[in-house]
Amino acid sequence: MSMYLPQEVRDGREQARKKALRKASRLRVRIGEEQVPILRFGDSEFAVDLANAPSLRGFIDIYDGGRHLYQALILASHEDGGQMVYEFKRMTATADKPALDYERAEDAPVALIGRPAL
């Protein structure tokens, strides 16, 4: 059916599809001050719009809105239907608290009660 549509209509449909993908996804790749919306995200790869795709390579940060989710090491893989696909060489989830260097006992106190000031 799409081969019978005029080129302008096909281009308009493609732009509308990309806009819907950008709206649906809150995920972003941040490189310095620049942010690029992620259109598709999987365990081993992610894709961004080919028109907005900078030449990404190396370490990146992935955010969901303002929340930092992952630090990853990536490389460009291939183009797929107007999207640039990048593969993860390594992806590490970020933590919101520092790592413990010891095992915490289950019955350990949550806080310490100090002395009242005299």
C-alpha cells in the first residue's frame, strides 16, 4: 500500500512515527551538555534517530528524565530504518547510595541515639 502513496505522504508518516517514538520514550543519552532521545532500548543495544545521531563512541550516560540509570561503553553498530543502532560493550547500573565495604547485619541499628545536650 505504501508504494502507491506520494513521497510527501510517506515522508510525513515517517516523521509522525519518529515523533511518536520520541514522545513515548523518556530515555536519553547524555554526552556532555547534549541530550539525544533514545527511540529503542534493549539489553544489548539502543537506537536513536539517524538525523540526530552524533558520532557516539566510548562512555555515555543514560537517563530516564532526570534520573541517572546507566553508564555504558558503546560502539556504533548499523543503520536500521532511519535509526542509528549502537551496541553495548559494557553497561553498568548506577546506584543512588555508596557501596558498602562490609556485610550489614540484619539486626544492626538503623540510627544511633546521641546524648542530650547539657
